[in-house]
Amino acid sequence: MARQASVRSVARHWWPVPAALVGSLIVQKVFFESRYDVSGHARGHLDSATAPFLAAALVIILLWATPVARRQPDVVLACGAWFAGTVLVLVGNLRVVDALIDAGLAHAPTTGLPDVADHGLANLAPWLAVVAAVALAAVLWRRRHVSARVALGAGLLSVLFPPWIMPGAGVIVLVVARCIARARLIERAGDATRHAVT
């Protein structure tokens, strides 16, 4: 009985996290990736282009776990800047994918590939997203939503993790930290309710 109540409590408090992650994955797979039949070099760029889908889920979870941040323009702006950076990653990589498809190279390997696509935005955009992720960590620290250690760790991970795999990967650290803080808040509220009853 207590176990069922615990499971119901977790589901009631935490449903937005899996909903955001699963929703973004479904949109990515069904409405985006399914439109392209590519492999080789083009597939690598298509994989990189998926950055905004995870970014959208992370921003939703971050703002859900930090309700007061939704009313703080600097936090909302920093979230928007990071998401916009990942959208530029999508645009830059899709330009390359489309150019390869138009050149009849949709399945060509990277080695020996002729220079038929402009990689400028695809190469620049991940670093813009990294800068925005570091700024987001700084803003959350300044607003005291995360500790200096968490902000520093998030900033370092964003800079050191390969941005063509996940631009601004340190945002994951920020999201986890805010979810832990929310869990502690829920636990304290539950303890207070139990003490009041007894």
C-alpha cells in the first residue's frame, strides 16, 4: 500500500520530465528524421541537426523545476539564447544535408567527398550554443538557482564536451541540479505535512 502511494506520488510530481523527453524524441523521430533517407556523411550531419529536440525538452524541464525562473527575464532570455543556438545547429546541418542530397551524395562516405556543401554555419553554430550554455549557467548561478560548483561544472562540460555531438552539454548538469533541488523541496513539504498530521 505504501509502495503504491509512493509510486503515485512520484508519478504525480515528476510526470513532466518523461513527458518532455519522450515528446521531443517522438517529434524528432516521426516528424523530422523520417523525412530523410541518408547515410554516411549526410547522416552524420542529420544526427547533429537533432540538437534542438533535446534542447527543447531540457529547457522545459529546467523551467518546470525552477518555477520562479519563469518570471526572471534574464533566465528566460538565456534559455532562449541556448535553444536558438541549437536551432542554428539544425539549420546549418540541414543546409549541408540538402546540398549533399541535391548533388546526389545522400549516401556518400566522408572520405573522398567533393566539396559541394557550405559547412560554415554547421561549424560555427555549435560554438554559439556553447557560449549560450555557459551564459545560462552563469545566469542561474547569479540568480542563486544553482551553486557556484554546479555552474562551473556545467560551464566546463559545455566547453569540453564535443559540441558537434551535444552543443552546450553542461545544460544537462543544470537540469539535474534543479531537479534534485525540486525533489528536496517536495520531500521537505511532505515531511512538514506528516508532522502537521501527527
